[in-house]
Amino acid sequence: MGRDITLSAAVRQNLLTLQTTADLMSGVQNKLATGLKVNSALDNPNSFFTASGLNSRAKDLSTLLDDMGQSLQTIKAADKGIQTITDLVETAKAKANQALQTQSQYERKTFAKQYNELLEQIEDVAKDSSYKGKNLLAGDGNDLTTIFNEDATSKLTIKAVDYTDTTLSGGLNLSDLAEGEGAATSFGINGGSQKLTFIDGAGQVLNSASKLSEFTGIAVNDVIQLFDDATTGAVVGGVSLTVTAGTTVQDLINELESAPGVRTEFDQTTGELTIISNETADLRNNGASGGNTGDLVAITAAAATSSSALLKSTAGFKVGDTLTLTDGNNFELGSLEIEDDTTIRDLVDFLDDFNGVSASFNATTGRVGLESDTDLSLTSDNTNFNAEAFAADADGVTISALSDSGFATDNDINRAVDRLNTALSNLRAQASEFGTNLSTVEIRKDYTKAMINTLQEGAGLLTLADTNEEGANLLALQTRQQLASTSLSFASQADQTVLSLF
């Protein structure tokens, strides 16, 4: 049966010292390894639980800090959207002002179309200003709430506005403009001519001042009248001249010229009178004097069949005429002077040269087709222009557009500018509000970040180890351990001296 080993008091004391020093070194090494002087509630319950509470709050605030960062990005996205929308509204205002600087209906119509395209872009920008599914420019369901503390008693709610539909009265209140719808018309180019030579009974040529009764076949009291070939006994064009002893050839010319769609050319040298008419007609002598009766001249009019036909071959055009093309605002698009060689093709090319105007010639019907995006008027200084059925056309060839553009009048444009100014004011106010909200969230974010640092610092004061101090402690303990080991060695040597007795 074994017996207990008995150690000397000196050895036992040195062993105890070494064990204690090892325990202390283990604790110091743990503090240095973890960086904490309080690793569990066993180390220091008060400090441990207080630090845990501080760290928990710091963690909660860190989560809120992330949410604040996302809120900032959402507000920034909306702010960028408003800046872009503001630029687009200012561009739309510039378009309105450009329209105000011109009287051209076509240019105004073009500006109205561009204005509508800008409004469409505004709506697209508003729809694209979302961040992670939240869009402060898209109205209902997009309000943004940012929470600043753990129990949500401190928060900021930002109301969304709706710019995805520019017509909304609570938004920009900008409606699309009417872009206008054009119309079409046509006018005929037809006519014919016939010559009548004035010679007296002796074969002498009569001039414009000669007595009309000197012309063979016309006597005093005869009535010279112009008839529609399709109508017998009915005077057309207002031409009815009773011949007197003083009636001259010029009087007959003047009477013929008074008929709409009829013009004359007289050669004083040959006594040749050329009568040109847009319609088929007969110049007749009713023989009231008892003399000869019947046609003096028969004119057969026909529609033009070729675009190369000369315009001067009809009564509606003569050399020196000026055709003027204007829109509904009396804005002159251009003018064309009729010359000896001006053809139907020249007229069509002239009309077809302007924006918003299209012209063509139909050789089958002899009519010029005219289409316009706006009101249009083609007039001439020739009163016979576009006269049909011996009836005058007071306003020339006209087109009344089915609808005008939203920029048709100065008043229309000024109203649009007023609405744009109001929209700009609202945008700037909203941008200011978002700017204030952005600053508020940034300030609270910075505050929360500082608070987290304060909480973590406070927790650290309770639990963090002083590495310098603990390093010094470890060094001291190592020294103590070495001394204790030396002391133990000395104590053991003292015991070993007893062996020398044996």
C-alpha cells in the first residue's frame, strides 16, 4: 500500500506560486488575445451587461443608418429627376417663345408638335426616377418614411408628387397641344381662245377707238351678248352691249373684260381681238337692228391635259400676274410671277416647295390638287383667277384646316407660357422641399453615425483591455514565473543535500 509523498514547505510554497502565476498569465494572455478585459458576465457582471446594452443599441442604430443611406439615394434620384424635368419644361418654354417669334402657321404647328414631345419626355423621366422600387415622382403609394431611432418615434415622411402624367392639376398641369389637322382642295386649269378681226366694209383695219358699227355685221341698235354654249337665250358673265352710234371697239373690249373668267388681247395693228375664256362661250349678235344675227365668235374651253401647258393660255393667268401664297395668319410663304413661259409644272413646283404644302397635277381632270397642314390661301392680282362658270372667286384658292395647332394664335402661345411659368415655380418649390428633406436625412445620418461611435466607445471603456497595461502585466508575470522556478530549484537543491549524508 502506497504512502503520500510529502513535500517540504519551501517546495510546496514555490509550486503554489508557480500555479498562481500561470493562472494570472493565462488571464492576461486571454485579454491580449481578445482585446477585452471583460469577456463574460463572470469577469464583471455590471460592465458586461451595460456594455451589451450599449452595443445592442449601436447595432440597432447601424441598421437604421443603412436605411437612412437608402432613403438618401431615393431622394437624390427624385431630385435628379426634378432637375431634368425642370430643364425640359424650360426647353418647352423656349419652344413657345420661338413660336411667338413667327407668324408662320406651319412653324407654329411644328413647335407645337415638339412641345408635345417634350411633355412626353417629362413623363418618361418621372417614371424613370425610381430607386429600388420607390419613386417620389410617381404619386400615390410612393411616400417615403425614414426612421431615425430605435422605437420609430423619430421619423420623416416625404410625400410623393406625380409627374408621370403632366396633365394632373396636382402636378405640372401641362396638357398636350393640338397639333392641327390639315385639309385639301383643288382648282381647275382650263380655257380656250378665239380671234375676231375687226375690218370695215372697205377692208380697213379698225383700232380700239373705231366705231363698232363700222365692223361688218354689226349695226347701231344691235345687242352684243355673251352666252354659255349650253344655254340658249341666257346672257352669262354680265356681258350685254347695246350698240350706239358712238360705241367703240374698246367699249366691247371693256364689256368682255367685265365678265369673270374672260380676258382679251387686242392688236391695234391687225385689228385682231383675242378672247380668252375659262369656260366655253359664244359672243352673239342678236340682230336687233334687222341686220345679220348669230355668233360673232365661238370659244371652246377645255381642261389642260399636260403639265407643260402655258398658264397664259387661260383667262385666269396672264403675263405679269403675281400669285401669292399665304397661311391663315396672313404670313406670306412666297409668290410667283407669271411669265411668257410659265407652265403648270412651274406652278405645281412653286406650291410644292413649301413645308407643309403638297401639290400635284392631274392631267385627266386638268386640276391642280393642293394639300396643306394649315390654313392656306393662293391669291392673284388677276380678278379672273380661279373664276368658274363666269362667277368670280373673291378669295382665290383657299384651304381651311380641319383643326389648328395649339400655337395657332399669340393668345394660345401666351396661355401656354403662363402654364409653363407656373409649372416651373412648382418644380422649384418641390426641388427646394426635396433639398430640405435631403439635408435633414443627411444631418440625422451623420448624427446617428456619431451616436453609434459614442455607444461603441462607451461599451469599449467598460470592456476593452488596455494592451499596454496587459503587456506589462504579462512581462511581470513571466519574470515572476522565472523567479518562482529558480526559487523552486533552490528549494529542491536544499532537500537534495540530505543525500550527501548517505
